[in-house]
Amino acid sequence: MGLLDSFEKGLERAVNGAFARTFRSGIQPVEIASALRSELDKKAAVVSRDRILVPNTFTVRLSATDDEKMDAVGPALIGELTEIVRTHAASQHYSFAGPVSVTLQRDETLSTGTLRVASRSAEGQVSWRGVVDIAGTRHPLATGRTVIGRGSDADITVADSGTSRKHVEILWDGERAVVRDLGSTNGTKLDGQKITQAPLPPESTITIGRTDIVFRVVPQAAPPRPSMPATDAATRLFDAGGPL
């Protein structure tokens, strides 16, 4: 199933049959989705070997007639369009400078059935936080070292007799993470594979004893902050216990 097929099915769930008559002429919602996807591809800029930056703020200009029709759908349409942008960016390994925003704007100079998309990168509006989810509870990771185990002196305590007092540590520098076993009795697994130390990708699962720990990276609103040079980020991880 393609991205636009997914969009159309999502729109069907969000909009009841009464709105079907709305889209008999003029711009269709799927055309807006296609235009946004095209805008991402056109504006994609390679900034490093593993980062392709794309705009995260989009303004879709519509004729008065089309804008009135889209407005009748309500917030459901904006939600679907935003998700299409995120999904396409993920499939192409694009990166955003901040949270995704899609706005529909009326333009009296446009004729019915036409649209224009303007986009830009709004930097400094989001920062990323490392978290772990354990048994339905989310724990934020400190920048630096977080120790997990059954001991009361661990940063995150788990009630699992199969774990050591200080079982595993996660090193998080604000961008990347590393997991390291701390000489535990029963060992540590990452996505089912036993490890002593390994890079920790988002959405991966650490298993200690009978406890699963899911590592995630989540956005949080934050004021602009100076970016940390890559060499400094690497130094933090190296100082914490050796290269990846």
C-alpha cells in the first residue's frame, strides 16, 4: 500500500460520508498530500553523510472555494496531512529541524483547483530527549550515565530478582546512546542478542532478567541552544568507557 493510499484510508476514518460531496470538484485532499510530499523531495538538502535536512513548516495556499471546502473537514485533515509528511520523511530518511507544522491558507489570487506550497525550516523549536519505557512507566535519561538495576543505589530501580544491583548503564549525549552491561550475573540482551556494549538505536529493547527496557527518543519543546560539535559528542561516549 502506498503513502497516498494510506492517506485516503485515514481520511475515510476521520471524515464521515456527508463530506464526500464536498470534494466532487476542485482540489482533492490527496492532491495536497502529494504536493507536500513533492515539496519535501524538492527541498531535501544533504548536510552530512547521514543527515538529509528537509523543511518542517508548510503553508498550503488554496483558492477561496477550495479553502472553504477543506475547512469544512476540520482538524482531521491537518492531522492526516501532518502524518503524511512525517511518514514520507521517515521512508526517505529525511531529518527535520523542528516539529512538523502544516497550515492551510486562503489565497484570493488562486483559481479553484490550484494550490501553492511554501515551506521553511524552523530551527531551535525542539530538542530530543532519551527515555526508557519499563513496565508501562517512562523514565527520562540523564545526559551522561544512567544506571539501571534492582539496587536502591541505581538511577532506575527495577523489581526483578533476576537482575543485578547495578546491571546495565545507558550513556546518552543528547543525540546518540550506548548500552553497556556492568558485569551482571545473568547478562544483558539487546533485541534478543547478548551484548556487553553496543550502540543503542531508538525503539530497541534491552532485556535484563525478566525485564524489557524499550529505549526511545522523543521530542520536547525547548528554546534554541548551540549545537554540540560532533567531536565533543564522541568524546563524552569515549570518556564514559571506550569507543563504540
